[in-house]
Amino acid sequence: MGLLEKAGQINSGEPTTVAPAEPEAKPEPVAAETVAEPEPVKSKKRSRRKRAPRKKREPRQKKVRVAKVMPDDYVEASRSQQVIRRGSDFIVSYGWTVPLTVLTAWGSYFDPTYIFLLGMLLIGFNLGFMPYTTGRSVGNWISRTTFVTAKSATPHQSYIFLKGLTFPMVMLGLIMFLTSTSEGFGSQSGQILLATSLVFLLPPILDYLFYRFKRDDLGLWDTLYGGVWMVKTSKSAESKGWLKRLEQLGDYSEAQGWWSDNESNDDSSA
């Protein structure tokens, strides 16, 4: 019917009246509900336990270093026995270097490999095998001496090994030092040789300074091993074979009176 009425109005010439559109009802804004924030939970402080009163620390007493002395049950080796021991060990361990050096300086052309290998075996025998099995070197057997610590015990076999390396360390150090001077200290190779020579020469130098200036008359290795002395020892009844022959050399040197310098000093002082 609405369309027919509009058509009738158009034909009659009457103005059409359009009904105004009703405004859409806007929804009223809903106020946001305020959510109550939870109250912050107060962290409970841990109750501190009552600590026990601290004990008063007693002042530490400084440890008094007791001077290391040779045990009373032993007699120090005489100066002659020390010389015999050093000479015998040098001949056995490094005696092969003397003919090798002479032949090299003479200008002889030969292969030193076999002599060098033989020398290494002699060094290992005298400074390694003998201390490990008997606690003494060949020189100790010939001079009838042994090494003893402040605790009346035999030092570790490495003591004799390190003590016996003084000669090669000095020789290698001097050779490298002279080579570094020819190379020049300004070059890299010269500086390396100089540093290496100092590494070899430092232990023998310290050993000498220890003997020279320390009051207890102990060297570098003697001090590092807790105090070591070379003392006299009696003839072993259990020695057999070639060890017995070494002791027979000791009998010969004793019969010659080469060990009596300490005894004579004691008699003169008395």
C-alpha cells in the first residue's frame, strides 16, 4: 500500500513527504567495572637465628724452623772420600767424553754414534740403575759412602741422578753461551741460545752459592731433598760378584790411608 500511495501522490502533483528516519539508539557506554587490585603480600622476613658467640681465636704461634742436622748415628765422610766418590762417578759416567773430545779436536773423521750410545748407557747405569737397585752409585761403593737424610733414610734415587748432571749441564750451558755470543744477542737465535744457556747454568750456580754461603753447608739438591749428607758406611757382608769387587777397591783406598783426614783432625783437636 505504501507504493500505491506514493504513486497516487505523484500523479496528483502533491509533494511527497518522506518520513524522517528515526535515529538509531546508540547503546550507552557501560562504565568499566573497577577491579579491586589485590593488596601486595608483604614478604615475611626470615627470622634470624641467634648466632652463637664467636670463639676468640688464639693468636697463631709461629712455627720455629728446626735446623736440619745430620743424624747422630752416622759419621760424615772425609774430604778424601768425597773426592774419591766424585772422581769415580765422573770416570764411570763421563770418562768416555775425554777420548771423544780429543779425537774430535785432533780432526779425525769417524762416526761417534757408538761412543755416544755407550756413554748414554754408562750414565743410565751409574746414575739410574745403581741408585734404584742399591741406593748408591759406583763412586759410593768404591769410597764406601752413602747418602742419608735428616730422618735417617736414604734419599730418593732421583737425588743422585740430579746431582750427577752437574757436569753436562755446565758444559752444555757454556757451549750455548759461547754460541750465542757468536750469533749476536740482537738476533732471535742468539737470544734463544742465551736463554737456554742460562737454564742449564742456573742450577750449578745456585748449588755452588748454597755451598758457599749457607751455614748448614748444604747444596741446592741437598736442601730440596730435606737435608742430605754423605756419610761413611760399613762393608756390606751381603755384596757378591762385581759389587764385592767394588768394595775391594774401597779396601785398597782405605789401606792406603786416603780416608784418615777427618780422623787426624779430630785427634789434633783433642
